[in-house]
Amino acid sequence: MEARDHELKKDLAATLQARGELGPEYEPALIDSFLEKVEQRLDTTMDRQVRRHLAEQQVTAARPHRPERSPAGTGAGMGAGMDAVAGFGERFGFGIVSLVLAVPLSAIGVANAGIEGLVVAWMGIVGVNAVHAARNGGLFRQRERGRERKGGRERRPASEWQD
């Protein structure tokens, strides 16, 4: 934007200099010429903004609509399959971040408080992960939700040795 302002100032200075050299009889033509340049710049700016706005609308319209996530543990709603995929990505990402942060937290805990610091650091890491897992429907409820979607309890053979 600053470069355009600089160009506009240069054009204005050139117009004023030309007015001084040519005299007042050319003033209307010089003003019209300068205003035409300003109008062209405004049109260019407006066209760019309109194109950007239309592109944003097209991108928004092209994105698939993601229905609201159902409450954790219900498995209800049209987005239940998408919830499983999104939930897996969220859990996986959270687990990776936890492991990455566990290394420096462990080192800080050991350096400052010895083995007690290490235990406290890992209790915090485990606690945060447990709260995150409980918030997203529990650790063991995934298996139950899978059975509900299949229409009942899974039947497993009692033993592989039985006929």
C-alpha cells in the first residue's frame, strides 16, 4: 500500500509541476487526468478486493460441511463416522505432543528434585492424558461403541481349539 501511495504522490507532484509550467488554461485537463489515474487505482483495488472475497466464498462453499460433533460417547448423529476419524487425529496428536513434552519435563524434574521430580512430572503427564481421554469418551468406551454400531455383541469363539 505504501508503494501505491508513493506513486500517487509522485503523480500529484508531476501534475502540479505541469500546471505551473503550462499555466491555468490547462488546469481542467490536468485535474481530469490526475482524477482518472486515481479512479483507475480505486477500480483496481476494488476489483482485487471483490475477487478475494469471491474466492473466499468459493473456498467456503467448496469445503464439505462438517456437522456438529455428537456428545462424547453417544456415537449418534450423522457425523458419527467423521467423529471417529477426527477423534483419532485429535487423540493421536495429543499423544505425540505429550511424548515430545515428556522428555524436557522429565529432565527438568530430575535436575531440580531428583527421582521425586521425575515421578511428579510423569504423574502430571499421565493425569493430563487421563483427563483428555475421559473428556473424549473414556479409554474403554471405544470398543463398546464399535459393538453398538455393528448391532449387538460380537460373537467370538470360546477357543481356537474347539471344533
